Amino acid sequence: MDSPYTVTLQGMDDLPSAERMASEIRFIRQLEKALGGADGVLSVYGAWRDASESEPGELSAATSSLAIKWPKAFDAAQRAGLKNIGESEAHFEMRVERSVAG
């Protein structure tokens, strides 16, 4: 399955690869469920990135309304992905493919 972004679990070097992959899949599924699929993830992430790089008042209302969805969705996905892992240093890193990053 091709995806416009990749997710990797960081800070868990000793975790067996099957558990790492299961954790990353749980993260992706939760994130896409919350944001309406891969396209929704890209839209909301892009809006959040734009908002974080802009001054207040520079964003449209539409971009702002998308951007505020990112922290809650990412946090929920992180909790789902880390379920049963219990490592406080673990976190997920998401990278958007350059061709879709704009």
C-alpha cells in the first residue's frame, strides 16, 4: 500500500520489528480515522504546519479550523500506537513525501 506519508516509531530500538510495525499501523489507523483518511491527514497536517510557521492573522479561517484538529488527532494516534508499549521516551515521527508536501 503506497502512502503519501510514512510513520516511524522512535525511541524503541529494542522492540521486535513485528511489534514496531503493529504499533505504527495502530498509529496510522487512528490518525486516518480521526482525520478522514490519508488525504485528510495531509490536509490537516499541512494546515497545522502552515499555522505553526505563520503569524496570527495571516491564516484564513479555513486553514485555522483545519490546523486546530492536528494536536488532538496526533495525541490520540500516539496513545493508540503506544498502547501496551509503556515507554515514556517513545514517540512517532511522520514524514510527508516531497511530491505531496507542496
